[in-house]
Amino acid sequence: MGKRIRSRLGLLFSVLCLLYFSTGVNAAVLKPQLDIQTLSGDWGVSGAGNILGMDATAISIITDNGPIDIPDVDFSLTAQNYSLTGGNGTTSNIYTFSNGSLTAGSLLTADFSNLTLALFSSGTGIFYTDLSYTGGSLMGSYTGGRIEGSLSAANSLNFSPSFAANTTIAKVGPVVVPIPPAVWLLVSGIIGLVGVKRRF
């Protein structure tokens, strides 16, 4: 009977790991973060056809002890193959780009497969995606991370035929994905059942 319980607990652990690593909701960017902003000489954000481009500058690395200034590093991001995936067409439109990459000089290079861009009629927008790191001195032992940012002075809710924003602020860093509450509930229920079974 002990072997059966251990076998079931092993199966349960495998299922929980699968659920944990396949869940991407509520990811939070951890520190250290690369601080990216649009400076004089950067062209900001633009889009035409099905390609989104960002040109900005990495100005510091944000740690738990505060920002560390670094020499300005060119930052660029390119995303392509978009589709309109949400919004109401009046106050917001949400676009999803199926692939792309980013580069921050020799600090970081990364690829992504699912960038979300939300544009609002107020002339603002947000963007985010999970990253697969491909190189750079900030990569360290991390294999992936996330970029989250905002933009302003968007000239249109519509990405096509053309789109532009002159201000970009973003953070790039590793991520942690919390275990969903449903998984915690499942685990506590199973532990309770194991305890009840031992009594009988």
C-alpha cells in the first residue's frame, strides 16, 4: 500500500509540474531589470505593413538596491506577423505579433513568439511578451525573461497602414510565474484525502 501511495504522489507531482510550467499568467518581471527609454535621437515606435519596430536606449540596470547607471546602449525590437485579437475598435485595439527579436547592444539578445500590443484612443499603449534569451552579458544563468512597457503619442488605434509613438518606457528582466490558486487548492485537497485514507 505504501508503494501505491508513493506512486500516486509521484504522478501528482508530475502533473503539478506540468501545470506550473505551462502557465504564463501573471508573470512578474524580477530584478535585475534593464531600464529602456526613448531618448533624443531614438525614433521610438513605428509600424507599417505587418512589422513593428522599436528604437530606444537602455540607460540603467535596476537592482534591489536601486538603479545602476550604464553607458547608453542602443535597444531595438522587431516584431512581425500581427493579427487583431481583441479590443472594441473604439477605445482600444489589441494586436498579437507571432514572432520577433530584441537586442540591447552586447547586454542582451532575445527572441519571442507572442508579443501583445494594446493601443488606446487616449494616445497611449502597452506591450509585453515572454522572452527566450539567446545571448549577452546580462543573460547569466537565465534562459528567459519578459519585457513589459508602455508608449505614448500613438497617432492611431490602427496598426495598419501606419502607426507611430514617440515615447517608449520598458523593463526587461527574468520572470517568476506564481502557481495558480487552483493548483494550491488541488494540492491541499489531495493531501487531505491522503490523511483521511490513512485513518481508515
